[in-house]
Amino acid sequence: MEKEINIEQGFVEQDTALESMRASDFDCYSAYGEVIDNSIQAYATDIRILIEERKDRENSRSKKIGQVIFADNGTGMDIDLLHKCLKLGHSSRYNDRSGIGRFGVGMTLGAIHECRRIDVYSKVKNDNWYYTYIDLDEIKNGTLKLIPRPVQKKPEFEISNYISDSGTVVIWSNYDKQIETFETIVKESHIWIGRTFRKFIWGEAQGYNEIQITLNNKIVRAIDPLYVNKKKTGFENEDCAELLTPQEIPWNIPFEDISSKQKSNIKINISLLPDAYRRTRGAGGDQFAIDRFVDRNEGISILRKDREVFFGLMPRANKLNGSNDGDRNVTRFIGCEISFNPELDAEFEVKNIKRGCVPARELKLELIDKLSPTFTTLRERIRNRWSEFDREKETETSNQNSDIGISSTHSATNKFLKEAKSSLLKGNKINNYDKDETIGKKINPKASNSEIEKVIQGLKENGITIDEKEFIGDSFIDIEHGNQLKTLFYNTNSTFYKAYSDILEELKNQNEELATKYKVLLDLIFIGYMLAESSIDPNEKMDGASFTDEIKQYWSINLSKILKKWNT
């Protein structure tokens, strides 16, 4: 007798499928973004988010998220829509490409990626609050088999008290997927939301009014990677970036997209950050830059229907991104924004979570060809301005040093060393107070006692000084460690110096800029050795082999530190 087969099978095992779906490509920020998307599409103008600490860990050293509450004053959901809103695959706007949503999985999939319970309250105009929920633990143990039909229930959360006519409140609890620290998540959420939804915060998004987003009782400020729009950024009175002439690329709409048009325009905006932001070489990571997010502005912002879906360096695009770290450090002073409409989703490989969007190969190549000449020109323009500023500073350093007897021969190196002295001298263990006067006399043998004091003070302002003088013998460098000052001199009488000078002169005739870089690089190699000497405690006793090992180790460490600062 054949076994009877039950032909009524669902598409998924509900409990195990939901657990498996928790391992999606979301991170916490893109998950929060899905709830904000829903609020925006419900025409909310006031969105409030509260990331709360777990009550049972308030005195713990590491804070954990207890729950996240989202509230908005949008149009709300009626009972029928509220009942379906947590169902994966259901959306009142499924495959609707006129707005920022489309797939109908984002809010629930994002939520279960982060937590195990989702509670939803909603009300439409002239009606009561209604409520439903899903709980993964109840689904897993079999006590919850269906999404509960909404019941009349008002949210008892202070954050939602401002909602009067209509709105929605979503609560994520049993938060078990926290990866970063509580403080980091709150801070980075401000940054991610401010950049992702900047057009909506400004009131410039197509089809939507200006919105305000509040996170943990603090208004989220807009962040513009172009630095052209300063509205609601907190830096409204500062100079705007120079916006280059906008470009457009007409692109074929894929056949599978239902559209009456054959092509859709991709809009490109490129900007050059103002002089006040790209002040000097190496300043892209200081506190001024950090406060304005310049330090993390390396990359391209891609907007889908005015909502950012990608920010960062385009993968495998060295022609655009630059071939080295130096190029990428310069690129942070260039803003780039690419905007497209949803009919080109397939060409930008938009995922159902609206994260990680990357143009398809043919489109990517077209964008690289379109953008890379401008990026190359702007990087050159930025570097030329920095070089001009460097020359001005070199002249200033040379003039100051000439007053104390230091030549301008190594002014480029001395300028760098003076600017970096606090960092380079951080591990200094040699402060030879008795050497100051000896060093002063070596630099200016004819100086009087009062003049020697001026020389010593000037050397301390430099921190580290490099020059060249003629000494008896063939020793090619002379290093002295004083009190908060260090000097290194090449012996112009040495065999090394004569060979070095000949090569440098030949290189200078071919390429003066390259010759200057070569000269500074060689200087820094010896400065690295000097700092290796001063990294070893002079009072520590060790045998010759141990001393050699220490010198080699510290030389490598210090040289790496110096070159990283120099390359920025």
C-alpha cells in the first residue's frame, strides 16, 4: 500500500526560515534606515528614534541596547495594513518604483536581523491606535503561529506623545545582535542617517516635504559629501565647495522594467572642497576635518530617488579612486554624487535591503571613464596648491633658521620635521641637557653667549633640525641629542656625501620635483635612525647583539611612522 502524501505544503518552515533570515546583509544602520524609509513614505515630517540601554545593565562597564523605538507622525496604517505590515513580502508599494521603497521585506528583515521581537502601533486620522507584533521566541516554541490580528491599544511611550492625528510607533526589543559599542552605534547612526537622508532633511527630495529626524533627543544634522549645501549641517556660515558643471549620462532602461521611456538620465555632481577645508598637506585627519567629516569623505555617494544607497570607494576602480593611499587621501577633498531613478535599479544592482549598490560592469566602466579625468585634474590642483603653500612655509622656515645659522639646503625636510615634532619626539628617552651649548657652538662657532641662547631656542622650536657641514674624517653623518632638540648633519667631506650629491644633481637636471622628494626621503631614513637611538633608554644595560636588535627594531618602527606622516 502506497504511503499517502500530504500535498499541502507551505513555501517555508516558518520558524527555521525566520531564524535563517537573520543572517542577511544588513548592518544595524541599514536596518534602522528601513524603518525611516517607511516613515518617509508615509509622509512623516517628524521622525524620532530612541536607542535605549538595557535596564538590567545600567551599571555595567559595557552598555547593551535594550530596545529601539521609532515614532513618526505619518499617515499611519489602518487595521488591514497593520495586520500585514510584518509579513515578509507584503507591501502596499511592492515593486512601485515611484518612491524609495520597493521590495516589501526591508522593515521586517532589517528588524529581525537585530532583535527578536517587533511591536507595531499605528493610527490613521480620526481613528484609534491599534497594535500587533511578532516574537521569534514565540514562533520558535510554537505559541505564535500567525501574526496577531491588531487590537486597539495605545503606545505607552513618552517619545510618541507628540503624535496627535496619525502616526506609527515601532519597537524593537530582545536586541541580541549588537556588534559595536552602544556609544558607537548612537554616534554612527547620527552620521549615517544625516548623510543617507540629507535630501529629505533639506526638503529637496522629490515628492516629499522637509523632515526632521531626532535621535536620542538630538536633532540629526545633514551631511553633504559635496559640501555644497550647508543647510542644517551645523556649519551654515562656512564657505561652500566649488560645484563643477553637472553632467548627465542617458542610460538604457532594462527591458524587464515596465517603463514608457527607453532611457533614464544618471546625474553626476562633482565638487572641490573650499580652501578652508583643504588647508595644508596632511591636515585631512585633524580635529577640524573630523568635526566636519572630511576625514571619512573618501568615495562616491550614490543616490536612488534622493536616498543614499551607497557611499565609499567604487570597487576595482583604481583609475578613479587613485592608485595609492596618497591619492585616496587627496580624494577626500573631492565630492562626488551620482543620482539615478528606480527604473535603473538593475543597472545599479540595487539589493532588496538598499545596501551595497554597485553599478553593473558596463555602467561602471562608463562612469569611471566619465569621472576619472576630472578626479585626476582636481587631485593635481589640490596638490599644486599644497606645494605652493609648502614653498611658502619652507621659505618661512628657512628664514627663521638662517637667523640661527642653519642653511636652506634641507628646508623642505626641516619644514616637515618642525610640523611633526610633537609626534616624532613622543617616545624620546634622551634629553642631554649638557649638550645644548655644544650643539649651539657647532652650528654657529662665532656666536657670542647671548647669541648661542638664541640658537638653542630656535633649535628647540624646530625639535629636529637637519643640515650639512664639513667635518674632518670620512664619517658621513653627525647626530647630537640635546634637551628637547636634536640635530643631524651630513659631512660634506665624506665619500657618501659626494656620491649622494652627484646623483642628486643629475636627478635634479632631469626632474627637479622628483629630486626634492628623493632628497627628503633620504633625510628621513637617517632621521628614523636618529629617533631609533633616542627610543632606547641610555641607562639600560645590554650586550652588543641586543643593542643592535633594538636599534633595527626601533629604526623600522620610527621610519614607518615618519613615512606615513610624510605621505599624507
